[in-house]
Amino acid sequence: MAQIDWLSELPELLLLRILSLLPAIDVVATMVLSKRWEFLWMFVPRLVYDDSYHYLDINHGSFSRFVDRSLLLHEAPILELLHFKLGQKSGNVDIGVWARAVAKRHVRELIIEIDSSSCKAPAILPWSIFLSRCHVLEDLEVEQCENDNVTVFTVRVPSLKRLVLRKSEEERDRKDGEDGFVIDAPSLEYLDILDSSGAYCIILNNMPVIVVACFDVIYKHPDVYPFGTVFHSLVELTICTCETEWLNLLMCLLRVSPNLQSLKLEQCHDIEDERPCWNEPSSVPECLLSSLESLEWVLYEGTEEEIEVVAFILTSAKCLGNVTIYPESTKTDKEKLEMIKDLSFLS
């Protein structure tokens, strides 16, 4: 009795979705299964090219030819995702050719991972995928790694709505001179920065529509925000309390966020630096007087400066209706009870 090929009987859209979960080398290989599958791979909306894939026991030229040919034959009108994981079998020339092919495929999401440890020379990306050439880019995530040869990373994209920047602690002492981020994205709605290197971050223009901002940074530069920068639309703000400079960053952002509604303070890492000293500001930020409704503090330790910050917010915030404080898990029940008593006197 002949076996029934139930898989081939599935709707084409479902088959394409299943194929989207496989590496490109396996997707293309399905063309030999039957006549139904011969051209199906050409319309898969998500492609992942990984030159370290265990099936690819081939040299640099073979991998490059595979990518070239499969991209040339691919016919999907829109590619939801094109993902390159590049190492020893990929060179600078390949990246340039493939990037130009990307421009013709109406790619919605492009991911390029380059294993610099396996490259003899730094990878050089072509002009066609520089940020300044991405006129409809809305979502960007960048993770700077050790020895990436980038000092000042500039994001100048008028269409950008979501930006996530990551810079590792290994970069803190390895660069001479300037080191930081420059952001010019007036349409930004979401900003998330994690920077353990102590680099600066300069915002060139106002962000009139930004709604959510998260900062986990070492803040040492007094001119991070140029005079006049105001986040009128910012309603949600998260700040890491692990670094000595977090109080300065907090007050800076409270002053320039007049419509802030939700504030979250969170200890994201182990604390190694000295704790900051609290200096009560001469004036109360506008958001505390007119808009702040919620305060959440995760891993609250009850230190002197933390008590003073809570006291300042509780006594100044006229619209505050929800306060949630999670004490550090290492505290004993007795210590937690003392914290509750201290906080009750502030409210």
C-alpha cells in the first residue's frame, strides 16, 4: 500500500511558513522532493544563510556560489527576513554583492552577523546598506562588540521609530579619544540604550514623539543632552540604578520630560562602584508636579540616597497614584519590615 504524502497536501502558505523555519541550505534542498516542491523554495519569505552550518563542509567559494545562485533565483515579491551569519567562508566582496541584491528584494528585516574573530581583515559594508541610505528604516538594533573598530556610532535616520543600542563593558578602556553615540532621529518613539563603556550619547535634535525610553548606562558627561532638548511625548522611563551616576541621569531626564507618567528604577547588575550622593534639586521637575502617576522600584536597598530619592518623589509628585517597591531579595524579613516602616513615614 502506497504511503500518502500528507505534507505535500498542505496549503502552500502553510508550507512556506514551515520552510521559513529552516536554514536556507535545507530550504533549497527540498526542491528534489517532488514536482510540487521543485519551485516552492523560491517563494519562502524568510531566508537564513549560515556559513557555519554543520552540513556546509565546504570552502569559501562553494558557500558564496550557493548564496549568489539562490538569491538570484528567489522570486518572493517581499522578503520578511534576510539573515546572514558570516564567518570564515565569507569575505568582504561577498557582503557587498549580497547587500546590493538585498536592495532589490524589498527586505523588511535584515540581520548581518559577522564573526570578526574568524576574519583576516575588518568587514567593509557597502554604501547601499549604510543608515543614511535606508530611507524607510523604522526599527534598528545595534550591538557593538569588542574590537569592532567603531568609535563614534552615528544614527541619522529621519524615518526611524525604534532604536536599541548596546555597547559592551570591554570597550571601556580600549579606545583613545572620542567614543560614543550620536543620535538624530526626530521620528523616534522607542529608545533603549545599554552602555557599560562610559561613552557619551549626544542627541542632536528634539524627539517630539518619543513615548518610551530605557537607559542602562554609565553617565559621566554633563553635555549628553544639548541645551533645549525636550522629550514632550515621553510617558514611560526606565533607568538602571547600578552606576554611581544614575542620580544625575535621573534628574536630567525628569527635567526634560514634562509629560512623564510612569517611572521605573531597577538594579539590573551587581553593584561594584561607590554609591552616589543625593543633592536635592533647587526646583521640582514639571512632570512631578503635573503628570507622574506611577513609580516602580525593583531591588530597592533602602540606602540613604534611595530613601532621599523616594522622599523627594513622594512629596513632590502631585498626581502619583501607584507606588510599587520590590526590596532586594537578600534582605531578611526584619530588614524588609524596617524598610516598610521607613517608607510609611515618607508617604
